[in-house]
Amino acid sequence: MKRGFTFLEILIVLGVLAILATIVTVALSNFRRHALLSEVKNHALSELNLAKSQTLGSEGNAQYGVHFETLKIVRFKGAAYSASGPGNAIYELPTGVEISSVALGGPAEVIFERLTGRASAAGTVTVSLLSDANASSTITIFSSGLAQ
């Protein structure tokens, strides 16, 4: 009696392995994209909290704010955003992620008031994946200056 595997059995095993590899690859890809979305949201929240903190601490005897664009977030010093401001801290969004919507009732920025930390604008900022229109995360900014 001969022992071993037939060619058909080897093909079936290779086919099953190929299917499993595809499933794992897709799952990891989705995980990575959603992790990027979460990273951008957390970074935006961090910038908002830092700007509020700098304002309340009267750092540089100035106000601070955060400006939102499609592919970047800018923390700035002053009572108004200037693209060429020398102290601007620019965060370029990773490839595949964008700020798809800024609904702050006016300019795409939030400036914090000295002494109170209140936000100049309240509303939402939506971060989305370019590859999946249904994958998004919303940042809510309250007039009190809190963001979540």
C-alpha cells in the first residue's frame, strides 16, 4: 500500500490556504484603515485640548486655536488663523484619510477664549476614509471648549 498525498489533495489544501490568506489580508487591511481613522480623531482632540490648555495657561500671553482643512489640522497662535503664521503646528493627515466635513457655523477653526477656555465656534468635524464613504468618525466641539 502506497502512502502519500494525491495531486488533488494538495490542490484542495492550497486552495483553502489561499482563501484563508485572503480573509486575513482583508481583515488586517480594514483594521489598519479604521486605526488610521481613530488616530486622526485622537490627534484632532489632542490638538484641541492643547490649544485650550495653552490659552488658559496664557502661554505667550495669547489665544490659541485649531484650524481644519481637508488634509491637515493646524494649531495656531493668535486671535485669527493665518496660513503663514510662524508658530503654526501642522499635522498632515495620513494617506487615505480626510476631513470630509467641518460644520462650525462659520470658518473652519476654533479659537479659545482667555480666562474661560470657551470655544469661538461649536459644531462638528467629520473625519472619513477615502476608500470607504461609510467609514467616518465625528468630533463634537461644544461652546464650553470641551471636545469629544
